[in-house]
Amino acid sequence: MVDELTAQVELLALQQVARIVRSTQDLTVAAQLIAEATAGGRPTRDVYVYVYDVAAEELVLTGATESPAAREVGILRVPYG
């Protein structure tokens, strides 16, 4: 069972994601901020946000926390399916 502290941290992250979604229409900015919010300030947690490119049928890395993959944001594409 999830302990109370973990539940509070997850709720705060979810509230932060909701604020991000309401505050910007720039998908790249939102994805980056969501990755950072999801990491919750924990430097040992890597978070990656992918967005589906309908035309190319690929997932595109659109946001990432500081990690080796961070330099691949906007470049890394993964076939979907």
C-alpha cells in the first residue's frame, strides 16, 4: 500500500502537471515541464515524455529530465506499434 508521504508527493506532482497543461499551449514547453514535475526534484529519476506524431506514426521524445537522452529531445523517434 502507498504510504501517506508518497501519496502527497504524487498528488503535488499531478497538481503541478495540471497547472502546466493550463498555462501553456506550447507542446514542447509543456512536455519538458511535465517531465521535470514528474521527476519531482529527485535527481536519480529519469523521466521521458513522448508525443505521438500521427503523420509519421512515430513517438517523438518531446521532454526529458537531465539524462543522456535529454540531448535527443526533438530528435529521437520511435516507430509506433
